Amino acid sequence: EISVRDYQTCHRTVQLPGLVNIAAFVPGLVSRDSDDLQAVTKASIAAGFSMIRVMPVGKDGSISDLKSLKVAQQNGKRGAYCDFNLSITAASDNASQISNAAGEVGSLFIPFNHLSDNISKVAAVEAHFDAWPTHKPIITDARTTDLASILLLASLHNRRIHVTAVTTKNDIKLIALGKEKGLKVTCDVSIYALYLSQTDYPGCHFLPTAEDQAVLWEHLATIDVFSVGSLPYQLARFLNQPADVAVGIEDSLPLLLTSVAEGKLTVDDIITRLHDNPKEIFELHDQVGTTLEVEIDRPCVVAATSSWSPFAGKVLKAAILRVTFQDEAVCLDGSVLPVPPRGSDMSTHGALPPMVAISSPAV
Amino acid sequence: EISVRDYQTCHRTVQLPGLVNIAAFVPGLVSRDSDDLQAVTKASIAAGFSMIRVMPVGKDGSISDLKSLKVAQQNGKRGAYCDFNLSITAASDNASQISNAAGEVGSLFIPFNHLSDNISKVAAVEAHFDAWPTHKPIITDARTTDLASILLLASLHNRRIHVTAVTTKNDIKLIALGKEKGLKVTCDVSIYALYLSQTDYPGCHFLPTAEDQAVLWEHLATIDVFSVGSLPYQLARFLNQPADVAVGIEDSLPLLLTSVAEGKLTVDDIITRLHDNPKEIFELHDQVGTTLEVEIDRPCVVAATSSWSPFAGKVLKAAILRVTFQDEAVCLDGSVLPVPPRGSDMSTHGALPPMVAISSPAV
Ligand SMILES: [Zn+2]
Ligand SMILES: [Zn+2]
Ligand SMILES: [Zn+2]
Ligand SMILES: [Zn+2]
Ligand SMILES: [Zn+2]
Ligand SMILES: [Zn+2]
Ligand SMILES: [Zn+2]
Ligand SMILES: [Zn+2]
């Protein structure tokens, strides 16, 4: 669609805080000597994400015990270009083991769809709710009745729960209903799910239908966070395209800013969902001296690089001019400058429950 | 097991109120000119059940619209030997239609396992919660994550929900947890499920495992109601035995009273779960002049009649001496007397919401 805005020559330059990708997918996270974590942090900082939460998903990306956690920590020491934290994944039988790792990870991920058998799902999740420290975040990818199920358990245990990568109208409506009734539930939607649907890629069931996507946009107020997630990687695999570990990261902010240019989102909508809410929900550290400068309304053709993108050749109406990390410019006009990796593993931030302040006696 | 009690010669005669089977299975309920409802009421009154709630389940037993309701009502007019009421069954698409029938049935049954597709389950159940009158009972056979799912929806809508025919340790534990946390949930267990397990009938997955059964007994305090249900009929079909419509009804009370004789239950446990709680949960009418006299500790061999029973030839330690319905003896020593059928369709009892009393102004 061509709007009158396309003919404007005035571009807005806006400063944003460093952004958070709450669901970064790192394929080789727990493979020994993998460079994937470094590659993902490099693509992230160039795209404006100064903090990523690495989700423990996929065959070689899943941290489920202390051994795989150690490998991921070692890979993190190879040098990261932005800050990151690690999460641990729940299995049917590891509730007691992973509570030992609680102090060394940012959150517990309950991949509801991959818990072994249907019979034990409720019992397994129940065991995790009982074993995981109450102050630490829990995140899940549960869908439909599984989603309702985990929301009930969270409600019965008075726990906060974050639902990641919501794609359907029924799930977003259930979350909206839950919020309305006082459940402590938050959620994110993958940015690709806001811009690509099964109409674009028939048979691609992990994308929303066009109807689902319309309902997601209608429920913007229910969506706490935008994420990159593993959806871009899944799409590349589905289409037999080279599944670069950085796929989807670069497109994310320009896609959202294009919606700002088109009047569908505000800059505040983005800051809320890529900085403020992620920090609050996942109790993330402050990133001092970390900002980005973006230009909105500047038509920019998505380059066809070695990293495949479904948007290659399309015009987006935004560009990232500069990324500043820890008071140093690390990226100019989309190119990463030759700076050493300065990111840290922030997994232990917030590991301890908040201290109860002891009030001094009144004098 | 042989206990010292087997050698006692002193039998206790106890008077009970007329019992309620909250989940009666009537195979041909909505088949035109079927005698099944009459046959089930006759077997019920002989077995001490003066009121049955007919569950709308099975191929020819399911009331899902006004047309099938009319057929069932007609079959009820052929003469019933005890009181009964009818319920209507929820489908994926009949939420708006069945609310029209609300005034003519005792409750809404949500057969969660048979709702068409997984995707629409939550949305379909949500639609029923919104459409069904708030004062009328809702009953479901949901299991595992579906159970958790429907409990969440009930909780979000502040609705009471009754879970029928619980068979597994995980489900009874979830219900116990829900009750502990204040959910308005009640449940029943099929009497057969308390006495038969997959150890007795390998491969019979609708029976509890021996472990499940032990946990059900441990959670007696969580079980609000004992029911007959469709389990006896399912078992007969599974074993290729003649599936008489009355299967399981006659055994029910003697099985429970045998547990009284063995010290595993009290008479009060039975009255609570077959009279008091059913009346309260399903807002049933009072049955004046309706009682039964039973003898506990009298060894009685279960006769091998035309109606198949898995207990045929076994010794139960109880007998029903007399059933009085509406001040008339209708059954003596297990035989139905030649009395006309006096039962009524009580479906409209409690159809209207409770009246709000208007207080007179203080003088
Ligand atoms: Zn410009
Ligand atoms: Zn618990
Ligand atoms: Zn902090
Ligand atoms: Zn910040
Ligand atoms: Zn006697
Ligand atoms: Zn509703
Ligand atoms: Zn009444
Ligand atoms: Zn009574």
C-alpha cells in the first residue's frame, strides 16, 4: 500500500534505549566450541539489541542440567557483543535437579509441548512450580488447552508466568481474559508473527493465520513484549533457505519502525515492549550508556545478504543510524565497528530474592 | 482378605434416605420409542436409587438440541420407576442453541474429550460458560490438561464446576489442590473404579491403574460423590459381555456397604456421597417418604443373572431389604413389587434462579 507519507522527505530521528530480545534462539548453544552465541550477540547489537535472553530450545540449544549449562557458559566466555543471560529448560523429570541451577540462570523455561507424555504434563509442571524459587521468572510456550492448564497451575500457586510467542487468536484472547480477571500473566508475540502469516506461506502452521494476525494486532494492549524468538529460524528451515543463526534479528526493529511510519504503532509502543516491560518482567539489569539512534520514514531496501530474509528486496521505512553500548559507539549506519566484544553473562543478576529492608527504629 | 468380621453373626440393619445416581447412563435415551430409560429407572429403584440424573453421553444417549430433548422427554413419559432429570450436552457449535433449553434440563454437560478439534476447545468451552445460566450446574468429564483448562475457565468466570468419573491420581490431586486453593470444584468417582482396576482387566484403559485406585481411596475427602456412571457399561462392552442397560446399578450399594463391613467406609460416608452432596451440588428436590433399609455384614453371593456383572459369584457383605418410594414399599429383599411406575421428570426443578427476597421496611 502506498500512503501519502511515502512522499514525505522529512525523516524523524529518534533516540531509543538499548533494546532487549527476551527470546533469542542460539542453535548451537550447548555444542562444545560453538560460535553461535557470539554470532547471535553480534547480529543483535548491530540490530539495536544490547541484551538478549537466550531461550533453551532446540536439539543443541537446550540447557536442561548443570552439564549443558557449563558448556553454554563456556561458549559465553568466547566473547559476546551484547549482554545476555541463560535460562534452563524444564523436563518431565528434572524438577529437583534444576532448582540447584536456579542461582546461575535467568529463568525457568517450561516447553509445555515437548514434555514427554500427556498424562504426566500437569504433574510435571506442578512439580516445577513447587521446586523453582518463587522470585524467579517462569516462561512457557504452552498453547490452547495446555496454556489454560499452566495458567491454572500458576494461579493456584500464585506465581507470575510469561507466555512466549503467542500466535493464535484463541490464545491471545485467553490471556486477555486472564489479565482482566487478575491472573499474573504476561506474554510476547514474535515480531515476524505480526508481519507474516500463513497467507504468505501456505502450510506454515507455526505462523499465524491472517485472521489470527489481525486479532493479535487488535490485542496490542494485551501484548507486553515483542520478541525475535525462533520463528525466523523455523521459517528459514521450512523454506529450505540457509538458516543463518542471525536470521530475523536485523529485520525486527525496522519492521516495527515501519509500522510507526505508517501510523500503526507509536515509538512508545516499541520502547514499552522492547525495553521497559522486558526489564520489569524478567528483572533485568540497567544498561548504562546504552542507546540507539534510529531514523523513521527513511525508505530503505532490505539488502539481499548471505543471511536470508523473507523481506529481502522489500522497502522498509526506517534505519538504525548508530548503536552506543557502554558509552561507546559500536555500530554506525548498520555496520558493526571493529570493537572488542564487551557483553557479559548477566544470568546471576537478580539470582537472590529481594532483601527485606530492616527499618531503623524511630528516634 | 478374610477378617474377623466375616465370622460375626450379628448384622446391622440401617435406614438410608433414597439415594441419587448423579450419572446414570441410558444407552437409547434419544432413540424413538426406546424402553431403556424405563429399564434403567426400574433397576435403579430396586438398587436403592430413587433419583437419577441421566447423563447425555454415547451415540444414542446424547441430548444436544431441542429435538433430541423432546424424544428423551417422550421416552420419560412411558413411565419411570424413580425420579429423574435430563441434561444437555455441549458441542463446539451449540452454545447459543442450548441456552434456550436451559429451563428444561437439570444441567449442562461439557464432554471435553469429544469436542471436535483441539484448537477450538478453549474457545468452545468459553462460549458455553458465557451462554449457560449462572445458577445452573455444569458438569464435565475433562481429563489431565483439559481438566486444568476447564478449571481455569470456571475460575475466571467464577463458576461452579463438577468433574465426573475421575479415575487417575493426577486428576484427583489436581482437584484436591484446586479445592485447597478455593476453586469451586466438586467431583465424583465411579463406584466400579473404586473396586476394579487395570490389574483385574489389563488393557482396560478407562479403569484406574492399581496405583490410581489406591490414590483415589486416599483422597476420599476430596471425592464429593460416588456415581454409577457409564463405566460398568463400557467394561461389559470391552469384555464382549451382554451390555444390559442396568449393568453396574445393582452392585453399587452392596459394594460400598461391604467396605463399611470391612471398616474402610462409614455409613455416613455413603449418605454424604449418594444423597446429601448430590442434592446440594445439583440442587435436587426433596424426596418425601423415600427410604431404604439395608443390612450390613450379611454375606450375600452376587447372583449370575441375565444382567452380566463382574462380581457374579463373589460374596458381598450387604443386602438391600426394602425400598420405600413416596411412602410405598416398592422393593422387598431385592425384588421389585408389582407397582406402577411413579417416578417423575424433575428436569425443571430449580430451573429458575433463586428469588431475591424483598425485605419489608422496618416498622
Ligand atoms: Zn533523514
Ligand atoms: Zn504445588
Ligand atoms: Zn537489579
Ligand atoms: Zn534501559
Ligand atoms: Zn441379619
Ligand atoms: Zn467468558
Ligand atoms: Zn428445590
Ligand atoms: Zn433426601
